[in-house]
Amino acid sequence: MNAGIRTVLRALSPAGSRARLSILIFHRVHPVPDPLYPDEPDARRFTEILDWAGSWFNVLPLPEAVEKLRSRSLPDRAAAITFDDGYADNCVVALPILKRHGMHATFFVATAFMNGGRMFNDTVIEAVRRVATPQFDLTAAKLGVYPTGSLAEKRETVEAILDKIKYLPQDERDDVVNAIRAVAAVSLPDDLMMTDDQVRRLRDAGMEIGAHTRTHPILARCTPPVAEAEIANGRDDLGTLLGRPPRLFAYPNGKPGRDYAPSHVDMVKRLGFDAAVSTSPGAARAGDDAFELPRFTPWARRRLQFGVRLAQNLAADRVARARDTTQ
């Protein structure tokens, strides 16, 4: 099976000038499966994914892969591994697994939440997780009433709330999240994100640390001065912490045209980064803009399905590009 998948991937992602770079994206690696989000990787599943990736791909550090992409010298089946946001389990759980596999990853950190902070979506998730009543009455937050009697209902409630508030202006979103927290009246965790020491541990283990803004705003919803300050401040925070500015950047949320615009790409270039990644699916090829590199990770839990979907991502992207060149 591995040989067959490697053959397909090699055909879709050959070496040299026709090479393609598949960039895998992760956020968290739980020590054990999360009952609320069982599809998110835990240590055992992440180990499986790295086993598969190591048998199918030539996994490179992202900075090296970007340079080889530019010089048209990528090996066949090139891939890189990335993490977004800066969760503590990236250091505690994912790092030892990466080291056992001899693999490198790039960790994009939103600096405002380090050392005891919490992202807005995690405040919502953890508040809903801890609600002990069959309904969560958020009329005080102008959101209505939501079912929370089962894990499935809680998942649906979290997604419904996040869909309503994600694209609100940041101050307004923060007010709604604070109201949700007040209604929940539960104790929330303050150890979800990395500390300074944990980020340094990743760096000292040979991993790459990239910037992800300071407070993870939707850049397209910010004024230009605020967006540029967010990018610059996140860069400077990490530069102060690590002794050198980060070379790589990840757009928060990362959907081109919706979450960030060409003007934000220009900001990232102007602020001295070497490359940047989005959350648009696909695989990068020589000649692509290194400041909008696509990323993709299948949700499939079985090895064959996982491999097939990676191949489909390569194939679909190649077909789309071929279509674009003929129009």
C-alpha cells in the first residue's frame, strides 16, 4: 500500500522544476482523545500521521522547502509540517513525537495569548464544554438559547456561536465572548497556550517559530494601520523572545480574499518575512507567490483514505491550475 501511494505521489509531485510542495497544517495534539472534538489529533493519531507522512513524503523543514521551491530543486514528494496558534500541547505532546520521527515542524504563534492567555474561540469552547445544564441561555449576549445536553449538541452549539461571532469587529467580538463567559459562570483553563519557555524549547529543539500576529485578528476586518501593527508586533514579540525576528508568517484564519487581502500580503513582504502560508488547499509549485503558500491536511482517520486525499489535493490543484492557463 505504501509503495502504491508513493508511486502516485511521485507522479503528482516529481522532483525539480515540476515539483510540488504539500504543507500539512495542524493546531493541537491532545494527549488523549478529546471527547468534545474526537476528530482532532491526539498523541496516538499524530504518531500514525507522522508514520504515514514519513513513508510517503520527503518531509523537509519549511524554510528549507521554501528555498528549494524557489530554486526549483525540491525532491519528489516534498512536504512540510506546520502548526498554528501556539497551543501548549504543541510543545508538551507534539514535540516529543516529532523528535522520535526525526521530523521538523514550523510553529506559528499568536503572541498575545502566551503565558496564560486564551484565544476567543477557546473561551467559547471551554465555556460550552463545562456548562452542566441542558440549555445554554445566551439571550443576555444577544445570541439566543442553545442545547447543551449532550456532547453532540455542545459541538453544534460551539460551531453555531463561532459562526455568528468570528467575523464581528474585534472589540465587539470580545464583548460577546466576555458575556458568554459571564453567563457560563465556570472556571476556564489558563494553560492552553505556550509559555515563553515552551516556545524557546521548540526553538532549542531545532523547530522553526513563525509569526501569526499578536492577537489573531481577521486582518481583512482591521483598518490598514491596525493590521500592519498586528503583523509587526507579533514579529517583534517573537524577535525579542528568541533573539532574532521570525522568517515565516501565517495569516490568521488564512482564507485568501476573505480573511486577508493582497494589501496584507504586501505588508508581510514589507515587514521583512521570507514567506507566508494561507489555509487555502492545494500544493505550491515553482513560480508561485511564496507569500501565499497553500496548506492542506485530510481529516480521514484511515491510512488509505488519508493518502488518497493527499493525492487528490495534489491532483485537484494541478487540474485547476491547468484549467486556469487555458482560459
